[in-house]
Amino acid sequence: MVKKEESMAAIKVITGNSAAAYGAMLCRPEVVAMYPITPQTEVVEELSRFHAEGRLEAEMVEVEGENSAMNIVTAASAAGARVFTATSSYGLVFMYDALLQTAGYRVPVVMVIANRETPGITGVSAGQQDMISTRDSGWISLVASNCQEILDSVIMAYRLAEDSEVQLPVMVNYDGFYLSFLAEKVEIPSREKVDAFLSPLKNQPPRPVLVPGKPAGFGTHGLLEGYIELRYKHFAALERAKGKFEDIDRLFGKHFGRSYGGQVDAYRTDDAEIVLVAAGSVTGTAQRVVDLQREKGVKIGLVRLRMFRPFPRERLAQVLKGKKAIGVIDRSICFGWNCGPIFMEIRALTPEIGPIPMQSFICGMANMDVSTYQIDRMVELVQSASAGNEYQEVRWISMEE
Amino acid sequence: MLRPFQFKEEAGWSHADRLLLCLDTGSWRTVHPVVDNDKCSYCGFCSLYCPVQCMANRGDHFEPNLTYCKGCGICARECPRKAIVMEKEGDS
């Protein structure tokens, strides 16, 4: 039963959570298992509502926790179903063992994460530390920066996850609180259009699935070399995912009229001398600052990271090469490396982009706003470093007066 | 040059009735069971207790499948007639 609501494209003012739920619903998942947690709860509520209204024909599994949620969608995906789940922070770490299985099993689960600070210091507040904690899980990790992009990224995520040359779970990250509860204008595409966009997935060679009565070994590794072989293939699939995501983003643009630059969105970087790098909602503010700084004659650009894993090394090297200095904004920290995690990864590109001044700006953790004033200050610091002045590599901007 | 892949698929899929049992667990062994059929009463304890189920029922006696037997010795320990002894590899 397809209700009228989805037969035509619509423009609505909805929250980031609602956008995630709309994106998922339009992709027709067959099994959904989620457990509510702040700030993701609304995703669960919205999808339950869609189900109750007959707009989502999925098996909704009521679970007692996130660990079950991830195990259920993983198993359902192994049985061939299209699946969806959503979580945040404590919920994400509660499903961590299952999360690693999902990736190791190479099943195309799609999950959204409303990013929030992780356990350690109880913080019911925004921050990207939970996303960072999944760095080496083997998942593909996308980051959205506004409500429209959340919806669009979920649709792209299915196209990417279920590609027969990828076969990997994909998580779509968006800032909890800042985006999860922010209501803004979102264009909701028609169901027909989404069906058409996802239809090439049906023409692929079928992936093996679990079938009752047909015993099969799954998630097994053989011995020694078998394990290495599966990791080797996983690596190769992640490398392929980068190019695939570029293609999917481009095709999405043709189909829906919106595209986001693929793995990275480079804003006014072509003639820029200095560049800021960031991921998530903070890039909206940063973009505004870049525009204002440009008016003042500062040659600055912004690089918005849309894909955190696999890390878009090649694209970033291409965009950042030849710049005089870089500043990286992190809403999370890299314990034991005395810097922000995205900064650490950008710094690892030094052989490709040369030994230019790079600065790590740690800010925006625990719901601390990253203001235009603070970003102006970062621009000033990066500018100064680009002029050859001495600079402090790591700064806790939220701690400064 | 890479060695040929073991798995046909991207993920670790295998046929439960073939590939999974193809591990050469017999090579892990340092001792193996030897059954004295004169002492054996064909009670089946060895077969019941064998963790890898490699004590094969031959109708009137039991025979260890040495391709998979890891030499744990549980069969010898559980045999009520002491009809099974563990002998060192290479001794017989």
C-alpha cells in the first residue's frame, strides 16, 4: 500500500532525525530494528509512525537494546533483506561487538548515527567522538552536514552498501542536537524516484544469502590464510568504495538535482591559499565565515569531509596540494596523539601535500557552539602560520577565553 | 603474486558440508587413540564423549577417524573398560 504522501515529491520542514527516517522509509527496508536513545529517539518514533500508517512495510523488531538491534539487522541482511537501524553514543558502543561482525560478514547494513559524546564523562551532548570510535570497524562512514543531506545520504548509502563490488555496511553520521533536532526545509523525493535510483541494485549478480534448509558456513575464515584473504578483500572493497561514492553522488545529482561533491566538498578552494577542513554541521558556519573572509580579501577555502572511512586520501591530496597552511576543526579528540582525529589523518597526508603548517582546532565538544567568532580566530591563526610565523600546533579553542 | 583465494565470494561463505570440515585438524595431534577391540564392549562412550565426533561406529566396534582426531584423549579417559590407550605419534 503506497499512500499518496510518497507518490509525489514534497517539501517539508523537518528535523534531521525525521529526514533520516524519511530517507530510510523511501528505500523500503524490509527489516528494521532500533532502540531509542537521545538524540536519535525521533528516528525510532518516525519510522514506527510510518509503519503504523502503512507507509513502511517492514518487519519492525522491538528490541531490548542496541546489541540486539545490530545483531538482528546483520542476520536479516545475511538472509538477503534490506535493513535499517539507528543509534547514538552509548547505544553505538553497546553494539560494538556486533558492529565489527557486520563489517566482517560484509553485509550491507545501513545505519544512521546522531553523533553524541561517548561514555566516559556522562555527556548528553553533541560531539563526533562516537563516530571516531568506529574508525577501525571496517564500516563505510559518511558524514552529513544538513537535514537535506541526511536524507540524501541515506539513499546514497543503500546504493553504496548494496553494490556488489562493495558489499559493506554504511553508517551515515550527523551531529546530534545540532542536526538531529534542527528543523529546516527538506525536499522529500517521491517513492517512485527513489525506487528508480535504487533499481540498478536489482540487476547485479546476487550476493549469497542464508536460506533455511541449506546449511552454509558464514563468517567463517578457514584457517590463517583464509582470515587474511577476507581482510585483504575487505581492504580492496573499501578502496573501491571511494570511486563508487563519487559515481553515486554524481548519479544522484543527475537523478534528484542535488549532489555534494562526492567524498569531499571543496568550497572556494581553487584559488585559496589557506584552507579549513571540517566535517558535519560546523561546516555550515565555516562556509559563512569563508564567504565573509573572502569579502575582506582573504584567500580562504573550506574542505568538507563527507566520507570519513574509507579516508579520501587521493581527493584530499588533490585539493590540499599547493596550499600555504591548513586548519582542521575537530569536534572530538584523539587520545594519546595530542590532537583532533581528523587533524591526525590530514597530517598523515604530508608526503602528498608537503610539509606546510597544519593546525588542530579542538572545539565544539559537549554541545559547545562553534561560533563565527571562533572560526574567525582560527582563520587568523592559519593566516599567521601561512605567513611563516611560529604557530602552536594544537589549540583547544573552547577552552580559550 | 598472490596465492589463489580460498573463498569464492567476497565474504567468508562456505559449504557447511564440505569446506568447513576440510581443516586438517589431524595434523595438530601429538598422540592418537588405539582401541583394543578384545577389551571393547561396544558401549559407545568414546563416540559420545569425542568433542569432534570422530569416533566412527563400525557396527561392532569404534574406530577413530585420524584425519580429524586432535588427540585430546577424552575417549581413553572415559572408556569404562580401559580399552583405549593414547600412543605417541610416530611410535606405531
